[in-house]
Amino acid sequence: MTPKEECEVLLDKILPAAENLLKKNGEFYPIGAVMNANDKITFTAVDDDKEYPLPEDMITKLCEVHKTQADNNEIKVSGIAWNAGVQDPDGRNQDAIVVSLEHRDNYSVIICEPYKKGFFKKVSFGNIFALEGRNDVWKK
């Protein structure tokens, strides 16, 4: 598989997990997942001593865990999902699930899935779009 295809495999695991958390709770803390050299996908946990940690701190900690795993050649794909406000391709501000995906072979992309919350925790999702990746785990 190509780096893009391997990132898509990880996306197919982490995005539904984020969607389910959003549907269930109306929000979610950042989550992470990785793919190892044998194509096994595992979700990443981070500890925080605060009862209500800041999402930014959790994203930073997830990046640190994934970077350590990458430096030790334990993983080939990193994925981190969080909730954020984004601007869609039409210039509208939207709430979205944001997933940063990185591959060790110099591929990085950010996937955004806009959503709207309705009555009774009903969540409707919009069209997914991509942005340029961040390269937080494997620096260029």
C-alpha cells in the first residue's frame, strides 16, 4: 500500500471512533491511533493529572507519544483526532472533527469533517475535505 492508502486505513478507524464519541457525548477529548509495521492499529492513551485537561495539552501529549514511537521505529502511521472550528473550502466557519494523519514516508494530511448538532444530541455530518498536513510526528 502507498503511504496515502495506509493513512486512509487509519482514518477509517479513528474517524468513526471520534464520530461515535461526538454523538454519544456532544463533544470529545482528542484521541490518537497508530499503525505499526505489521499494519496493526492501536488507539493511544495519554494520562493527565488534571480532572479536565485542556484539549491542546492532550494533543501535545499525543504528538509526543507518537513521536517517541516514531523515533523508535515502532509505528509507520500516526493519527490524532480532535474537535475544532475550521473554515471550509467555501469560507464558512464550521465545527468539525479534525484528523491529522502522518506517515513515516513523508506523507501528511489533515482531514476535516464538518458537523452540526441538532435536537436530542442528533449530529449531522457534512462533506469531508482535506488540508495540508502538519508534520508534527515526522519532521521534514
